[in-house]
Amino acid sequence: MPERIPRAELAHAIEGRTRLRFREHAGDAAALTAIAARLGELEGVDTVSIRAINGTVVMTHDGHFDEYADRAVRAGMLELVTAPTAARAASAGHALEVPASVPALVGLAFGALGLLQIAEKRVLPPALTLFWYAAELARRAQGPAEPPAE
């Protein structure tokens, strides 16, 4: 019976460094070492290391991971699958869905701090200042303003 191709999720990728998660092999150092050894055979891969507890393999390489993904899949080194979405994770009780942009998150924090200031009867100036910051960050999170019509 042929050996099953390991299923990998792209956990993180920047130019020159990629982290792949092999959920089925979390805690299995031998399997991850074998996967890492095969990935290390790809031309352009500099280093490959494992994190057995997390079930991840970290590769350093030239360029973007896209260049290596197709070759690894064609060679039967791995099967790329999509990671669980935030919505599925949230419905399973694993994570909360939060806004994706930093200004939106900081704006929410400032808004919450403003409510805290009001609850403590400190309306001027702390609460108003925090609400102003929150509104400004929310405006920035929505993107650039449209140019005025001429």
C-alpha cells in the first residue's frame, strides 16, 4: 500500500521563509524529520527545521514559497490544503473573529477605554480624547477618502 502524502497548511510565508503546518504529524518528530529531509532536497532551499510539538516545518529559501510549492506537490512531498478559516474556528469556540486591520483594532481599544472613562465619570477630557482617537482610526481603517468631485 503506498504511503499517504503528508497534508500541509501554509501557516506563514514571507520572501525567503515559510512555515508549513502538518496537523496530522504534530508531536511526531520522526515523520516531520522525514518530511523536512525531502523538502531540503528542493533546489534553492537553504535550511529546513522542525517544531515537533506544533507539527510545523520551517524552510528558508530563495524567493517566494510559490516557486517551491508546485515542485513539492508534483514530487509528492506534500499536499497543500487550506487552513481552517477564522469563521469555522470561531464557531468551534477556538478563536474570536476580529477586524483585520491594526487601525481598526486600536480604534476599538480606544473606544472601549472611552467607555471605561465614562463609567468612571471622567467624561472630560479623557473620554472625549479617546473617542476622537477611535473615530480617527476607524476613518483610516476604511481606506483613503475619495477625492472631491470637481
